[in-house]
Amino acid sequence: MSLTDWLSTPENWVFLVIALPMLAAAVKLVTTTNVVHAALYLVVTLAASAAVLLLLGAEFVAWTVVLVSIGAVVVLFLFGIMITRAPMGREATLSHPRSVKLAAAAVSFALFALIGGAAVDAFTSQPLTEPADATRTGALGEVLFTRFVIPFEVVSVLLLAALIGGIVLARRDPGETAGGGL
Amino acid sequence: MTLVDYLPIALMIILAVGFCVVMLLLSWRVGPRNPTPEKLAPYECGIVPLQDPVERFPVKFYMVAMLFVIFDVELIFLFAWAVNFESFGWAGIGAMAIFVALLVETLVYVWKRGALDWNVARRLRNRRVVAPDPAEKAA
Amino acid sequence: MNFWLELLLKLALILAVMLPGALVVIFGELKISAHMQSRIGPYFAGGRYGWAQPLADGLKFMQKEDLVPAAADSMVFRLAPYIVLMGTLATYVIIPFGPDLVVENLDLGLFYLLAVSSLTTLGVLMAGWSSGNKYSMIGGLRAAAQLIAYELPLVLAAVAVAVQAGTLSLNGIVASQAETVFTIGGFDVALPFVLKGQIIGFLIFVTAGLAELSRIPFDMPIAESELTMGYLTEYSGLRFTMFFLGEYAGMVAMAAIVSTLFLGGYYLPFVDADLLNVVGPLVLVAKVGLMCFLFIWIRWTFPRLREDQLQTLAWRWLIPAALVNIMLTGIAKVVL
């Protein structure tokens, strides 16, 4: 496919409109020296990825990203930052020496190559087929509750374990110290 | 075609932002602009602020957020179940009952562990009034 | 071209109904609160009944200085009101005013609604942190903790409705409340969900909805007596107005959602579908007005809950009750 072909499809223009700000926000996310700003750039990146998922027709997954990643996980990050230090302005400890930066860049490029390569290898150039039935969410539920019903139950055990781990880390037993457990 | 479906939403967001920007521009024209150091200081009902708001906050806020993430993930599955509810019947009810039971177990664990007690400090204080610490009594 | 024209007309209609709707609710709040306290309330702007008071307030706010405190993080501070207002206004798009009078009938309507409204939490946290004021910070954290704690019972109550209706589309939910339940003397009687087994869900939804709006029994985040104005402390002029408008627009949106999910939405019995496109908006507006009156009434009836009581109510009572409600709805649906 040539570049002019690629540009003649309207979807690709929409993709560019979404992907370029996403890329910019992702770069700012790792380069900014303010933790709260980094979390907010993460919101932009996640919102753009939700938009890309909408573009692919995966509505349910797209809104899941908004509900869970933006509405819950980023809020958890912000809570974590705010109850500890809530630094306003720049923070010196966030800038690392050059060697660390280079190593981080190398690792992230390797990861990008791995995931991107795997995705390209798995789908090559075959176009995505639209499912026949109208509600794709229905199809998702169908698969989840028939073929993947055991993993689905295991997920809830995993969530339970995650929560117990979190509570053990964040909280002392009430008897451990005099005024503890606040 | 899902993209067309979301066009109104994109337009609505643009309209909402546009509305705000126009209002702010109007206000910029009409309103005064005369900032003084006193006006720009943090508002604390007239008292001069003594410290920056960089204190540490109770960890219970974080516990709430953590619990919320767990439950939020479970909600996604509930929605996937609710859409196709008709076709699952009793099997679906059973699968979801186990899932919800584990969810409730999470809640009960958190509850018993005391992460939902927002008033532990006060309760401990009250208990000490009733029965003083033996070590303290000896001293 | 026709498509664009229709779309723009629908959006214009929604904005023309909902934004003045927010102003009407503000006026209602001023006047009804006044009468509940044996006061007259506004009586100056706009003749004897003071109907122009919200507009006068808006114009007054516009002439105020738009201050960004020196200690504030200016970018985040300026951005926060947009996020809050965006999360509220985006919910308007999918509320059905009639069988065909809906801007967008999404298959995933309900899910979209909940996803978008979770953005408000983010806006509130941004406002609280960026103000550089300790009251704002505490207020923002409290508000966010409250919003997320009550989002769960809200969503769980909505899931029970989705189970009973068998769809997430808001039009579909209204349509399933228009189905005939029984027939008396030749008349087909349809019942809204609140009378069709979702009474517990309705109570949970309204309680959680009040908390999501931070309205009085749940107004801990902006408790004036201890936090000045919570996360709004440093906002002035039109930025404050944006939060204020967002709050009341959110109240209208919440009332519309409650009406759609539990009270039958635009549906009126014995009216056929074509006429319903005309009558529907009026029916919905009447129900929204009723819900808003209820919200205001509750405000002057109950005292404010303390932070720990607030969290206890959500986690120990509402969430377990909502989970039980979902399972009961599911079982009832399979058995019947």
C-alpha cells in the first residue's frame, strides 16, 4: 500500500488526529519532572488509546479503558501521590543521570519492538473482519461465560489476593502500635 | 459503523469546551484584572498561611481508592454478564453467584480487617479511658 | 448534509433544554429552599418572583476578576473546570427524549454513561491539588473518596436494571418499561421499573446519586464550616461559575438518568409512538422536575453525614444491598 492510498482513507486521517497527540503526551509523560503532571499526561495517553479502540470498533474495551484505567487506576495513582507529598512544581529527584535515561530508553525500545513485532507477526496484513451480529459486547459476554468461565472465576480470586496484598502493605494491625491503624 | 456513532459525542465535547472558552473570553473582556500579592495568596479566611499544603494525609483515603479499583474491575464483568443475561440462564446465575460471593468475601475481609473503620483512633482512645493500660498504671 | 443538519438540530435541542434547565433548577433551589425556611427568597431581579436571579448571578460572576493564585499550578488549575463540565455534558448526548428524539442511541448507553461520569473524579482531584491551598487539598481528597465510594452502588443498581431490561441501550430500557404487564378492562397497563421489582435499586440509585452530586446529606467535601468551600476555595469569577453550572447541570442529568432508568423515561401510557415523539420531552421534563424537587426537599430534611458515616453507609450497606439486588433480579428473571 502506498502512502497516497493510505492517506485516501478517512479512518487513517482520524487515526493520525488521535495518534499524534497520544505520542506527544506519551513523550511528555516520561520527560516531565512533576509527578502529578505525569499522571495527567497518562490520562491523555489512555484517552487516546480508548479512541483508537473505538476506531477499531471495540466499543466495550474502549469504555472499559475509560472506566477502569482513567476512572480508577489513575485516580489511585493521584491518591497515592497526594496523600504522601503532593509536590507542587518541579521535583529534582525525578531527573536521573544520563546513563539511567539511556538504559530506560533502550529497554522501552526493546519492549516496543517486541510487542509491535508480535502484533504485526500475528495479524500480518489481514484486515479485521466485523462480527456478523450487531452487538459485539454480547459476543464478548458469550465467550466469557462459556469458553472462559474458569479463568473468569479465577480472576476474582486474583483480585481478592491483590486486595489482601495491598491491605497488608498499607495497613498495620490495630494492636501493633499504640495509635496505629489510622 | 462505530465512528459515526461517536460523532455526536465528539461534537458535544467540542460544543461544551467552546461554550466555556467563549464565556471565559467574555469575562476576560468585562472583568477587572488587578492581581495583588494579597489576592494571590492562598485563601485561609484572612489568616496568613503558615505552611504549604504538603502534609501527609491518612492512608484510609488510599485504601478506599484501592478497594474501588478492585470493585471497578469486577463491574466490567457484571456488565458483560448483564447484556447477555437471557442466553445464560441458570449457568450464568451460578457463574455470577460464585463471582459475587468471592467479591463479597473480599468486602468481608476488608471489613473484618478494619480497613472500613474510619474512626479507629477515637475508638482506641475511648477504650483507654475505660481500661487504662496496665504498663501505664505501674508507672 | 441532511445528516449533519439533523445532528446539529438534535444537539441544539439538547443544549436548549438542558442548560436553561440547570438555570431553572438553580432558581428552584433558591426559591424552594426559601419557602421551606419561611423566607421569600429572590424577589428583585425579574419582577416579583425573581425568576431572573440565576441569570443576574451569572452576569455578576462574569464581571468578577478571574484569579489564579500564585501558589497554584496554573495549567492544571485552569483545566480542571473543563474536565468536570465535560464529564457532565457528555452524558446528555444519550438521554432519550422520545422514541426517535435521542442524539445517539448507543448499544452500550448505560456503560458509556458510567464511564464518562467517572471523569468528574479526576477533575475534582485536579482542582483540589492544583489550588495550592490546604482546604482545597482536603476537600478534593474527600470529594474524590466520596465520588468513587458512591460510584459503585450507583453502577451496581444500574446493572440490576440492565439485567431486568436485557439491554444497555437507554432507549431499550425505556421500551422495556413500556411493555404490557397486565390488562385491566381492555387497557394495557405498563409499569416502570420502580414498580416492577427495582424499588431497592431505585432507593440505592437515588442515595448514591445524591452523594455523586455532593448534595446535602453528602456535602462533606465542601463543608463550609470546616473547609471554607473545599476544592472550590480558590476558584473565582467565571471558573467558579463553570463548577457551579456543572453541579446543577449534573443534577439535571442525574434526574434525567433516574427518570429514564426507573420511572419510565419519556413513556406515557395510552399514547402511540408517533405522538410520543412530541409528548415525550414534556413527560421527561416533568419527571426531571419532580426528581429535582425531591433532591431539594432532601437537602432541607437531613443533616450532613460525617466522613466516616458516609464511607460506612456506602461500603457496609449500599454495596452489599446492591449486590443482593442484582442476584435477586437475575434469579427472578430466570424463574419468571
